[in-house]
Amino acid sequence: MTQENALLEVDGLKTYFYLEEGDVRAVDGVSFSMSKQEVVGVVGESGCGKSVLARSIMRIVQPPGETIEGNITYHKTTNSGSEKTDLLSLPNNGHEIRRIRGGEIAMVFQEPMVSFSPVHTIGNQIIEMILLHNDVDKKEARSQAISLLEKVGIPNAEMRIDEYSFRLSGGMRQRAMIALALSCNPGLLIADEPTTALDVTTQAQILKLMQGLQEEFGMGMILITHNLGVVAQMTDRIIVMYLGKIVEIADTKTLFENPKHPYTQELLRSIPTLSREKSSERLTAIEGSVPPPFYRPSGCMFHPRCPKAIRGTCDVIEAQPIEISTGHQASCLLYDETLEKAQVK
């Protein structure tokens, strides 16, 4: 990735929650980058820090959460070239971050019912976003809002624009949320589990809609999901997270054909397949569960559940990212050649 083509660079990002029970390291030293128009998938079990990563990028982490370290560099395309902004250096509620949030970087939230205001129509909220980030009058903003609702597949948009969110179906609410996110033509769209509460038919429609809009608007997209089938179809690269850390990152084809980290391998084994239905083989599940956030294992955090864990090594030494091949990294001691040489001696 060249600097001219860069869209987002995250380096050493740490977001912790300071609670009475203890400190929760929701995002713990995450680093990755993405280019313009690239679609990056973020996968992992619940509690691995995916949504907190998205909220950290948007700068909407609420107390007792706090981003304590790292850099988030956003590259905006301008008439004179590319303009870099370190999002973490901006005041949390200052004018500049508010201009970027929603205008340059937008987010589709997991549950639109609680993301929309119940006392304002969806039209009011979309129009407010357009007026906030664009130099247009209310009449033009309403026209743009209707056009957006039509673009995301909402029928009778001229009437639906005056509906309240609780009067729409789940699929329609999610379409309206996408329209709100796209109202200012952002350069980066973050979609946090955009199809969680929807039936499979509506899920397919929403995902196809988002894929088409991403290509039409030419924006980059971070897609957070539990569904590995979705990332296989929609993404260019995949980030696998576990307990706040990236354990593997690779392009989509490489990750599915040649996963290296045991956690990624176990995730892929848990995908139902047609061939499995014809046999008596049970669906594979990863043993154990994600540990409580206050009790992080020593060494490699996945070692209590890992079928390939090396006793006396994986439970003591914390693995660092290792370059497997160009663009393919895995944080696993199985690939640490320096460690192997030390053990031989």
C-alpha cells in the first residue's frame, strides 16, 4: 500500500475500560492499515474487541472507557492531493472531529432501533446530518434524503421519510441507517454487525445493497461480523481478533486457503458445510469460551483453548506478530524460528 493510496492507518491502539472489578483491555495494541476502496473484514467471537475498535476509530468510546495510546491516521483525498489527520490528537468533542465523524467516516450501528431517536422522524435525522456537513438549504437536504432512501431500496420514500423508526420493520430501519451513514458520501464506512437481528433473506438483501453502494460510492469499508461466509464474499482482507488483539491478518483468499493461527483454523472448522450434512460428523465447536475480561491468561491468551499449545512455552511467552508471507501475519509461537533455535540449544 502506497501513501497515495492509503485511507486509514491504526498503530498501537489501546482502549481500556477502568471498572471497579478491574481493568478491561478491550483493544490492546491493535495495528493495521487499509487503502482506499478496500473492504476489510473484522471477525472473532463476542467479547474480542471488534465493536470497541470501531468506536475507537469513530472517537465515540464513552467513560469509563478511554483510548490511552496509539495513533489513528485518516487520509482524506483533496483537490491538492492527500491530507493526513491524526484522529486521536483532536479534542473529543471539537469541531474538527465532529466534521470528520459522520462526514468523512460514517458508521452503521448494530441495532438501528436504539441508534435512531424515537422522538424524531428518520427524515429529520438524515436531513440534520446533511445540513450539518453540507452547504445546502432544508429543501435541498430533504430532496437528498428522499433520494438516499430510494437508493437504499425503501419504497414510497417521499412518504416514508416522515415515519418514526419504531414504525418501520427491522430491514427498513437498517436501510434507513445505511442512508443516514451515506448521507455525506463518506470516504470510510464502518459497518458493525449490520445484519444481526434480521432474517436470512433480509440479511442477504442488506449485504448485497451495501456491496453495491460501496462500489458505487467508491468508499473503503470495515465490516465487523461473526459470519465468516459474509467476509468470504465481501472483503479483500480479513482481521481476526481475540481478546483485544489481532491474532492473524491476511487477504481473504489466503486466510481461507491457508490459515495459520490455531484460533483462525478453529473458527473455519466451525463453519457448516453441505458435505457435513451428508455424514454423521458433528459440527465442530471451539473448546471453552472467551475468558472473562478481568482474568486474562498469561502468555498466549488463546493457549487454554488451543489444541496445539506447547506446555511451558505458550502459557509463558506472549506471541508477537510474525510475517508468514507478504501481507500475511500471525501472532503464534509455532512460527517463531528464534524460539525453535533456543529450544534446540
